[in-house]
Amino acid sequence: MSAHCGPVSARAVTGRTRLALVGSPNSGKSTLFNALTGLRTKTGNYPGVTVARYEGVARVGEHEVVIEDLPGTYSLDPISPDEQVVADVLDPGNPDLGTPEAVLVTIDATTLRRSLGLLAQVMQTGLPICVVLTFRDELARRGGSLDVAALRRALGVPVVGVTSGSRNDLAELQSMLLDRSAWERPVVPPPTDPSQRRAWVESLLHSAAYEVPEADRRTRRIDSVLLHPLWGTLIFFATMFVFFQIIFTVATPLQDAVQSVFDRLGTQVTEHVSPQLLSDFLGNALIGGVGGVLVFLPQIALLFLMISLLEGSGYLSRAAFLMDRLMAKAGLEGRAFVALLSALACAIPGIMATRSLPSAKDRFATMMGAPLMTCSARLPVYVLLTGLLVSPDTRVGPFGAQGLVMFALYLAGAFSAMATAWVFKRFSSRSGPVLPFYMEMPSYRLPRLRSVADAIWSACKGFLSKVGRIILLVTVGLWLLLSLPMHSDAHLRSAGIDPADRTAVSAYEVDHSFAADIGQAIEPVFEPLGFDWQINIGVLGSLSAREVFVATLGQVAAAQNPDQPAEALTHMTYTDGPHQGEKLFTPATTAALLVFFLYALQCMSTIGVMRRETGSWRWPAVAFGYMFVLAWTMAFLTHTVVGALT
């Protein structure tokens, strides 16, 4: 079986069977989708709404089947935008979203009573249905039982049991996808009255000889500790603390190895490439700029490795439950924590995850706070500046000081996001229902290696894609600004520069470049923070992508000292003003930069997504404005305090 995913269209693909995949969260729906299509999903948006659409094409023999993975839902009585989409797609009277020809419904064998409630509502749509029974191995392990054949007869629709990793089960389901005669419409739809529906569910359970599984004793024992109000919270923060210690202790040697590769490439370019202009482009723009960002790939991979391990084990849902009490202080609920947690990867999926919140006020408040969460794009900036601020050998007791600084930055971002959400919710005029927080607690499992590998590859691929597109484009533009105008030998001699002294020529041309003019033009804004034009152009460039700041400093350092760019960065000095000749990256300035990037909304993609989610430019403009003012103010206070102390 092979598969591919393509652009999502509202219309069914001509000549292909179109199926919808429906199920509650944690019912194995997305795992089944990936197994059937063979690829990770690609997304689009439903017409007229911002909820993401996941679609794949599974090839079975000579035939193709379009499978659409609908958002997880517990019911077709929607309380949030993503649940509303599920109800609309399955409504034959609403063809604009592309009504499927049939529906695959995943039901969890360990929670069959609740799962049958959703199945009953799907059956009432009148669409042909095939039921996919998941977690049968978990049911047996916990002492439960179920007669699949009897359940099939009682429902009157096909029921296929699928166990994770079983090729035979998957092959049976694939053959079912091609057998149109097996896609049966329910002969007698379930009753619509809630009390009668409950009686219908009980009769099905009796007919299928369903034995309710025992509570997972292993999970219960672990949860008695991890969900404890005190010990569970302490363990959560300890886990996050270790998380960031590992980023430095494990990833730093890998980063050094990658850095050494680029250093050797830079040396080879300097020694063997001519003419000078081409040598400067390769050495400064590509190796100094793009290469300066790529060295942080080990940290990105390690970050997503740890996140996927925590998610795959079932721990992240516990973290959301624990944080529900803390989120309540901000007037939010545990589902908002899930959205904020998504923002650790990137603010964009964090903002999009607010669609699962039933309250419009909560969605808005969480959306305005999510960009303050420390996303992976900030990670290269934090690692670079933390390395300039704190020596790798500095320790606080048994712990590395660099890991402590990183943990503090992430913690500050999380608390700032919640505080901001509290402010916006308190003063928002939006209204919404107050509903109980309900979240599935899956049993603890060993993370699936393929899922972990997919998560790491997806993150690294996205990072490399950004480097190859946005960062490369901005880096080339910056190289031109740093290289122009070019000065003749006569001009250099009149300025007291020996044209044969490459280092002196590079430093002079950078200080008198168009980039320097731009950076100096905005210097009055950032001078109170200790920034000079070299930092200023990095801040401007980071509006396209935060990682550009790292690339900018790498280019400036490489341009000033082509032979030793890393050494030049460490010893970079002010080139003008009252501090001319003094060290640029003092503790005060470096700390102020860290705080500035902690709070500033330096990401145009996030602003674009926020505009799409809110439906206007007003709130993205408010978000950019309040975050810039907050970043400037906090950076100024940091520079003042640290400067006084040091």
C-alpha cells in the first residue's frame, strides 16, 4: 500500500471514493489515518471557516480512496468550532464542506458505552458506516471481553477490529474500503431521544456480551502520584527542569560538532574560492548566516524528541489536568493549557488549538497570550545569547547555569502568557458558555517509535524548510546591505585602511554599509536597552523569523572577521556612540536581549494566523503593539538592574 496527501479541496476527488474518519479524542483515529494513508497529514482549511482539514489518499491495489480525518469529538452536539465542523461535514443537507460517501467510525473497546453514544448520532445521519474497533488488546489485558461478531449483528453495519501494529487487521480493513456493498446504511437508525438512546446502548452491550475492563492498575498507581495536587505539580516542574538541562548537556556537543563542520567549510572558502565577491557571499551569507542557524538543529530535534515522548506516554494529558487549577487562576481551563502547550512548538498551532475551547472569551484570551509561550523559533536565539551570558562551566550546585537560565525563560513565558490571558479575558466583552472541563486520560503506554520519529522529522523538516526559504532569502538581502556600497582601494587608503588587510577592510565596509545606516536610523529607539546598530538590524530581520536574528549576528561577525567569525561574535564591540570600542555583549545588554525576545512578537506568520482567526487586523495589531511595549519596558528594566549589579 502506498499513499500520498495533496491539497485539500471542498469537493470530492473525481473517480475516487471519499470517506470520513470520525471518532473521539484518543480513540486511535489519527493513528489509523496514518496507517491507512502511509504518510503524515497535510492540511488546508474548510471553506468559510478556519478549522484545519486533514486529508490523505490511500492506494489499495489499483484503487484509491480519499480519507478525511475529522477533528476528534465526543458528540455531534457541538460546543466548539472544530466539533461544529464534524457535525456540518456529516450533514447531507450541507454539501458545501464535501459530504462523504461513507463514514469510518473508530470506537474504543475500553470505553465502549461512551463510544456507542457518538456512533448512534453518526448512524442517525443515514450515511453508510463501517465501525473500526480499536484497543482490543488493551481490553483483553485489563480483563474485559467483547463478541465482535455479535456486535456486528446487533448494529447491522460492518465492524472491523484493528490492533495497533497488526498487518492482518489493517489488510482486512483495506479490503473493506474497496467493497462498496459492505458499506451498509443502518437498517433501523438509533432513537434520537436521549433516554431511549441509553437503553439502545445497553441492549447493544448485552447483545455483544460486553464485559467492562477493570481499571488499569498500573495507570492508577502512577496517577496516584502524578495527579497528586502537591507531588504531581512538583514532579511536573521537575520534569520541565530536567527537560532544559538535557537540551544543553546532550545537544551542546552535537552543536559543537556541527559548528566545526561549518568552520572548516568557511576556512576552505577563504583559502580556495575567488573572486572576492563570491568568497564573501559563500563565507558570510551562506556559511556565516544560514550555517549559523543550522548549528541549532540538534536542539530542535532534542526538544521535539522529549515532547513526543511525554505525549506518547500519556503524560501530557495529565499535565493539562494538573494545570487546570493553575489555569483557573487566570480564569481559563485545562483545555487552554493544551493550546498553550502546543505553542511551545510554534505559536501558530497554539493559536489554532484554541478552536477546541467552547467559550469565545476563552478562545480570544488564550489566543492573545499564546505568542508569549517560548516557541521553538526562540530556541536558537536563547541558546546563542545564553552562551554569551553564562559560561558553560558555571554551575549552581549540581546543575548547569545555562540550563537554569533556559528553564527560567520558559517558565517566565508560560506565566506571562497566563497573566496576559487573564487580563484580556477580564476586559473582553465577548461572551461564551461556562462548561465543565472534560479530558480523556489514556492509559500509560510506551511511545511508538514511529510516532516519535515522525514528530522529530516533521519538526526538523519544518526548521530546514524555514532555513531554506525565509531565512535564506532574508540572509541574502542582508548580505547585500552589509556589502554595499563597495569602496575603492583609494577610498580605503584615504580612510587609513590597508586594502591588503582583509580583516580591517571587512570591518570598515560593514561599519559604513547600508545595513549600518538602517541600524543607526532606529538606534534612538533601542539605545536605552544597550543595543547598537548591529543588534538593531538583527531585531528588524527577526520580524520575518526569529531565527534570522542568529543569522544576522553570524553574518555581521563573519563580515568583520572572516577568518574567525565565532571569535568575532564573542568580542564584538560598539562601533559608534559614547561606548565606541567597548564590548557589546555585556551581561546587561545580553540579558536585556533575552528578555526582549521573551516578550516581543517577532513573527509575521503568527500575526497572519491571528488575523485569520479573529477575522480582522485589529487584534493582531493590538497583540504586536502590546508585546513590543512590554518587551521594550522589561528589557529596559533588565538592562538597568543588571547593569547596576555588574
